[in-house]
Amino acid sequence: MPYFLYRVHSGKKFQLMARFDSYREARDEAREQRKRLTPEDDYSVKVMFAKDPEEAEKLMSEEREPRPLGEDA
């Protein structure tokens, strides 16, 4: 499955930036994009592992319960 790089804007609006076949490439590009962020930018950069962009956006839209404090990874 591929890795997708997204800009995540407020209000859970997603903008697909790129698709990568390896995690390392996706991670490195996400780090570069995050370095370029300024205080005026209204988005964050996120890497998602999914079968297609629709699944990636669905996963990012889901509400997740926070981990209990003190829980080991």
C-alpha cells in the first residue's frame, strides 16, 4: 500500500500533496514540508498509509479516543 502526504487544514479539510511507495520517501518529504511552515500557514502536514486517497481521508476524519495516561506503546 502507498503512503499519501496531505495538508490538513482547519475544519478537517484535506489536500493531497503527493503519493509515495516507501515510508522513508514520504517521511523525508513531510519533514521538508514541515520545515517550510510559517506561523501564517493554517495547515499541518500528515503522512497516511492507506490503499487509496479515499481511505486515507476517511482514516484522518475518524475521531479517535486518546490513549490512557501511563499506557505503554
